[in-house]
Amino acid sequence: MSENLQVNYSEENIRTLDWQEHIRLRPGMYIGKLGDGSSADDGIYILLKEIIDNSIDEFRMKSGKRIEIKLDEGKVTIRDFGRGIPLGKVVDAVSKMNTGGKYDSKAFKKSVGLNGVGTKAVNALSDYFRVRSFRDGKMKVAEFSKGNITENHPETDTSDRNGTEISFIPDYSIFTHFKFRKEYIERMLRNYAYLNPGLKIIFNGETYYSENGLKDLLEEELEGEILYPIVHLNDEDIELAITHSDKSQTETYFSFVNGQNTTQGGTHLNAFREAYVKTIREFFNKNFEAADIRKSIIAAISINVEEPVFESQTKTKLGSNDIGPNGPSVRTFIIDFLKNKLDNFLHKNPEVAEAILRKIIISERERKELSGIQKLARERAKKVSLHNKKLRDCRQHYNDQKASRKSETMIFITEGDSASGSITKSRDVETQAVFSLKGKPLNCYGLTKKIVYENEEFNLLQAALNIENSLEDLRYNHVIIATDADVDGMHIRLLMITFFLQFFPDLIKNGHLYILQTPLFRVRNKKETRYCYSEEERLKALNELGKNPEITRFKGLGEISPDEFKHFIGKDIRLEPVVIGKDSTINDLLEFYMGKNTPDRQTFILENLVVEDPDIDKKEVLNDAS
């Protein structure tokens, strides 16, 4: 065998790929996972971000205070009013690797992207790509498809203001079944606005603008009351906003580097968490527990770093240890900043210092009261986990830095053994785990975290996810509620969402919670089988498969055989993200859906209830449900 391999290995086996071929063959190297738009870090949003980053860099270089973004179906157009790409280099700038203006630190000192790859990746992964550069009364236009140039127009005169416009349509052969979700784009644009005070971003007619930077961000994200006014500190290359919530039980952070949202943190966030504890201990001259100091903190940190090193092309985690070639370490820089600025602030604002001290003392007392229950719960969970039939774990985990497929990891939370059995038999044991609920979980609305430890099922789920204290050690990137599409399944789904909203809202805020979409119908003839997720898909399948196809209505997950189930949790998995809209607070959501049977909710149900039998009175159905 080895001899044959050696004989067949010749010059013909050595290939040199064109730049666009390499990007299309290995897109994950350039934009992370592909996805379908259900996750905020899916490839279609990275394409969008790569183009916007260039426009942001123009603003940061004091050129252009406005960015216009239009999304029409799958087509994106981004227009900035910066300097415009030099006209003689327009084609090279979007289609020649290792070509760009950011290698010259005089033009772009603290840019997000420095390797000239981003725009080329967008070009190569787009079915249609057009660049227009406006510069000093002249315009240059070029069009591409899948990275190959299709139109190279000569320069023409123009009256348009200087700047660059990029339009693209992602390649449907690479991004199958994709859908841009407005909520994720809005979050991205709000962050851009907070990080760049004075910049106006207009998205499909809606304007995003901030005057107070990270202070505005915290005010937007706050749930309920805060214990003291937001502490807003900044200096060259660093900005901080800090407060404490009176509701949250966890630590909430928003971290950024050179305007990039580092959702996975990195050296700067680790340094901030350490520096905050150190500063508070020294200010009060008491060796408080770090967990008590940071409990319920809500903070945002943004730093600028020369030539930042990120741990991947998608730039979600900072790996740099130094601010710049001749600067201090990131850790020293942040510790010194807090020691100086925060310490001075607390001396000048004793009422804020007193509020922080009261919060620490309350957290300390609550921790000691819970410690006994926690100890028993952990011992019980540890004992049960050795023989835990409810959890069928996978081999790779999200918190394992060495795991090769950690971003693919997921856990399915199912109702009963029937559904979990089908998933377990058809899952990928490397990356897919299953947690089986006994039945309907407890309604957590209005309860304290004490119940998480006292309820065995909740405690085991908390232990399986590894989120007791924070999301840092979360074991699965996707936490998926997989219930039947009937009334009981919908109720269990709502109860589980309530559990996470009440005790682990950051899991949802950071885009880890999903609903598994499973087919409602199977339509097939002798040649083809179609799985339909809606009535519209069923009707389409009936029209396309000819006369008298066989139709099966799936009433529950347990009815779907493992051989079929593998199609629904494999590469074509359909996930619906659980997203908190910008106009909704967690408390309002919980009160509306899980509180007492309010008139508002009754009106909502009556207006949205679908009753197939016209003789049935909606109000009677509502009274029976109550």
C-alpha cells in the first residue's frame, strides 16, 4: 500500500491555488464557521463586519463621519465618506492578497485588520461583489463574482463625495439557507456607535449614534436599577464604564479592542477583572473575596493596541500581551490605569465607594448563606454525575482550548427519554451532548437562585453546562432546547427559557441559547423524500413531487427514527436563536409570559390564537387554559 502511494506521489500532486480558490476551499480560516445566520458569529455577519471595519478605520483616522448601510434581501451595500481607495489600486485592494493600506502604520495606526485579508475574503465568498471608489471628482468601479473580475470599468467623472461603496451578495453555494437577522446586525452597529462617539451609522433608514461612548452602552444594556451612577473613565487608548446592578447575580462584561467586539474576552478583559479587584481591595484596605467584589458588576472596557494579535481571523479574543512595540504590557497598562483613575474617583465620590462597600458586604453574606446549600448540591451533583443517565456527554467541549471543534459543541435539552433516545442514537459523539428532562420543569419566575441548588434537575443542568459562577467555563457553545412542537413542548420550552432568563441571562445575551427546529411533515414518493418545516414547504413539496405522495405528520421528536434524525442535527441543522430585542427588558418579558394571568397577556393570546374549528370560541379555550 505504502509503495503504491509513493509511486503515485509526483509533481502532478502539487497544486498552487489562486487566492480566491484557497479562500473558497478553506473559508473557515478567514471567517470562522459558515453557519446560516442563526448565530451572531456566523460567516455572513463576518463578511458584513469586514467591510464595515474598513469604513470605521477611516472614521478613526479622522476621515468621514457617516456610514450608510442597506440590506435588501441578501444584498448588502456599505457606503462610507472617507478618503476612498486610491483609484489606481481599487482592483488590487479587493482582489490581491497581502495588498492594503494598513501595513503603513502612518496611514492606519491602530486598525482592527492589518493583514489585508478581510475584503478579499468577502469578494471570494460572494456571488456578486462590486467596489466603487470616489476620489477627488473621479470614480472607479469594478465588479467580481466568486473573486473573479467580471467588469473593470474605466475611471469616470463624478460629483459624489469622496469615499468607498461596497456591495455584495454572499455565495448561496457556500452559505446555504442563510438569513440575515436584523437583531444581530443592530447589536453590531450599536457597538460600533458606542465605540466611535460622533460617528453616524444609518442602517435601512435607522440611525445609530452615541455621544457618551461606553456610558451609553451600559445605559442601553442595564436591567432594572443600578446601585450608583455609571463610573465613566477614559484616557488615551482606554475607556471604561462600570456600575453594579441590584438584580443580576452574575458578572456582565462588554470588551473591545480597536473597535472590535471581543466576545470571548482575552488578555485585556482578564487584566481588567484582576485590576478591579486589586484596586477595590487596596482602597478599602480589606482582603475581600474576588467573587464578592465582582458579583453583579456590569462593565465595558475598550482599549487600543498597536498591531493587535487575535486568536483567530474573526478577532473575538485578544491574544496580545503588549499595548505596542515600545509600550507596557496590557496587564500593567490596565492595572496602572485603574489604580490611578478609579482610586481617585472613589476618593472624590465617597457615596459611590459606600454603595460598592454595601454591595460587597451583601454579596459576602449571601454567599455564606448559600454555601451550605451549594456544598450539598455540589456533592450530590458530583455523586450523580458519575452515573448520570440524564446527561450523555460529548468528547469535545467549548471551554477546552485544545479542542479542534469547540465552536461546534452543543447540548440538546430534551423532554423525556423518547426524544433523547432518537437524538442520542443519531448525534455526533464528538460535539453533541444530550440532557434529558424528567418532564415539565419548575416555573422559576420570581424565585431566588437558592432554588437552582435545591432542585436536583436544575442543579444537574447547571453542573452539566458549568455556568454556576460565570460563562467563562461554559462547556457547550450551543445550548439547544429540543421539545415537541405541541402545547406541552411549547410550555416546556417557555419554562426552560424562563430558567435561563431568571438565573443565567448572559447565556442568552451572548447568543448561546437556541430552539431546535424539526420538520412537521415528511413528503415522499418512490424517488425522493422532502422534510417540511412549515405548511408552505409542505404545499411546495406536494406540488413538486407529483401525484399522491405519501405524507407523514410528525407529532413528536420520539416519532422520528434515528436514521432520519441525523439529517436534522447534522450539517443542515436549523436553529432559531433566543434573542432579547433592544426594546424588551428581561423583567418585562418574564412578567408578561410567566407572571400572573394579566389582561395584557389574555388580549395577546386572543389576538394570536389560531383555532382551526370555527365553532370553537377563543375565550372558552383561554378560560380552559387558565
